[in-house]
Amino acid sequence: SLPTARFTDRKPQQSIIADSSGIISCGAEGTPTPQIEWKRQDEKPLEKGRIKQLSNGSLHVNPVRPEDKGKYICTFRQTKGPKRATEKDQIIDVSVISE
């Protein structure tokens, strides 16, 4: 049987530092490799250019702004065959530390 996808690091509370670059981490593993998608719980768009998704699934934020605080939803989706997909969400509460 194929290994089921799972989150590799569960960090439901993370903090990043204002005016520097920060990482909001979320990763998943499985065969085939799960795809990761991010959104904010309040549906505000993630600012293109300033917020980029890394190849490991985590979000790179540069520079971090105070308004980046909030709840983010990291979703992985693993597709096995045309109709079989596993999808799981993880909510990450991000706080911004101002120096």
C-alpha cells in the first residue's frame, strides 16, 4: 500500500520578526509528494513578491510586516489516480514580534 501523506512538522504557533525576513513553516511528505497551498483564514490575499512559497512548502516572508500576523491555513493535497485525493489542513497562528 502507498504511504499516506502527512504533515512533517506541526507547529501550530509560530512567530516571525518585523522588518526582517521570516519563514512560516509547513511541510508534508508522502508518495506521491503532496502539493502544499497556503491561504489566510481571513481570506486576505498573500502579497505576491513579498510572500513566496519555498520548494519545501514553507512560506518565506520578506520583509515581515505587522499585518502579517494572523491565522494561516496550510493545506496539502495528495493525488493518487484520477479520483483519489487526500487533503488535510493545518491552522498556524502567526505572531509578529516587533524589535
